[in-house]
Amino acid sequence: MAEDNVVYVGNKPVMNYVLAVTTQLSRAGEVVLKSRGQAISRAVDAAEIVRNRFMPGVKIKNINISTEELTREDGTTMNVSAMEITLAK
């Protein structure tokens, strides 16, 4: 999977990510939505809006969930949930 087919989901409004995904899907046949922590729900919302409103032919190809260990500035570590949603035409 090429890095330009990845959309990183953060704190922006959901429709920003919907636009990014639809743009990438029109260029390539596959897009990966990557998110961590509280942004996971925003990634799921974006994927569902793309599938239900904008591009009904798009299918969820794969969903990967994991836990990533992040190191804070003070040296302590914390676990953060992560999710990748692969959408394909």
C-alpha cells in the first residue's frame, strides 16, 4: 500500500476526512483510514459517510485494531488504541 493512499484521522471535522477519502478513492482503488485514541470514532464515521452517502459501491476490505505504546515527554509510557480501516471500490 502506497503511503499516499493513507488518510490520517485526527481532530478536524469529519467531512474533511470524507472529502480526503473520496478524493483518494477516485485516484486509487483503495484507501486506508488510520486513527488512534479518540479519533477512532471519527474514522468510523468518515468511512460510513463515504459508504452510505457519497460512494455506495465502496466496501470495507479490512479492519485492523491494535494497541500502540507511546512515550510521554516525562519518560512514562501509555497504551493507545489504534485502528486501520481499508476501503476499496
